[in-house]
Amino acid sequence: MPMESPEPEHTPFHDAELYDALFSDLGFDRDFYLDLAREAGGPVLEVACGTGRILLPCLQAGVDIDGLDLFPEMLDVLRRKGAALGLSGLEARLHRADMRDFTLPRHYALIIIPFNAFVHNLTTDDQLHALRACRKHLATGGVLVFNVFFPGREVICGPQGTPVLEHEAPHPATGLPVRIYDTRTVDLVAQVQTSQVEIQELDVEGRVAASHPSTTSMRWTYKPEMELLLQAAGFPRWQICGDFDRRPLTSDTDQMIVFAWKD
């Protein structure tokens, strides 16, 4: 039976147009994933491709890439953006599916899960299902690459229940500011952060013209736990780095970048 959606509430990903306005120009990881895709030597799959922040530049660079996402609203925005760029054949490359339970007809030299999307697997079973689904779709010698959030001391010991301005960007249609606030609570036992999210659209005078509340949760994973997950999912070989330059993971302020190979 298909698995239930990991996000039963209204989430920021349902507000796909506003999500895209906020994050489409975010480029901190784009070159990293684009370089991997160019060098893959075979087909590429982006899991949780969203509105195409990584997938569309890959297509423009001539990469043979497919995309998978749970949220039809996100895929609709991606299709519209692809059409505006004149990219043909995009529809056949896009799949609506849960990262924990998908079956596609191809095997891939590279599978990527950018922008912390793996953290929306909220249980160990969810994490293992997602890793095994990706491993099943890798070609022999292929590699799964993803980055994941884990909180350092500043987050763990920081205040909870207080709105924090996470990001602001101009709306592409109006040029007016769009803001996203995150009010976080942390369950240290379950290793789950729950976020009450508010996306605000501002008017020309800087007042809130529209507010869009939503909820999302994420499960963090530390390096030793991630190594156990990769082993249990059947990966014989992996490397865990501390940033996109592939330096060692040594600090709780580092990113965690995971490479896992199917030999």
C-alpha cells in the first residue's frame, strides 16, 4: 500500500508560488549539485525537486535529469517555469511521489536530495524506506548525495516559541517583499523540530497585506546515526563531509553532506 503523506497539515510547500518567490534565487548549494550532475556520466534523479531551483539549471546545462516531489503545487510551478524557459519534454521527466515509496522505470548514476529535504522523514522507518528506495534506483556504481540539517548548541539551547525572520525576498511579479517567519519548538527525545511558519506579503508601505500560516516538522540526524542508517539501508560505502567543499565534519556549525555509493 502507498505510504501516507509525511505532511498531513497545510505546509509551506502547499504555498508553492510564495515558496518559489522566497527561495528560487537561493544559490548556496546550486553549483555543488550542478557540478555533480554534469559529472555524473549518466541519468540523474532529483528527489524533492520542488519548484526547480536545482533541476531547471541542470536541464539548461544539458543534464539528463528527472524530478520527483510529493507536492503537486510545487510541480505545477516547476512546469510553468520550465515552459517559460522553453524546455521541451519536461512533463515526462516529472513524477509526483513520496520519497519513501516510489518506483520509476530508470536507474540513475546520481540521485540528489538537496536543501535538507531528507529531514522530512520523521521516523527511523521513514528514513530507511527513503534510503532504500533511492538505493533501488541507483545504477551499479551510482551515488546518492544529500545535505541534512542537524542542530548545534545555539539551536538546542536557544529560545523556543519565538518568531524568527528566516528569509526575505522580492516577489518576482510585484517586487514587493515576501518574508518567512519560523516559530520553532524542539523535541530533544524524538529529535524533531516543529515549525509554525508564517509567510507574509508586504505592501508598498511595508505593512502586512497577506499572511499565510502553515506547519512543518523535521527530524535531525547526527553523524553516527546517519552511518548506521546507511549501513542498514544496504549501502556498502559512504562519506560524510562538513560542507559543500567536502571538508571533514568537525563542528556543530557545519553542514552535513552525505555521499553513499551503490557498488
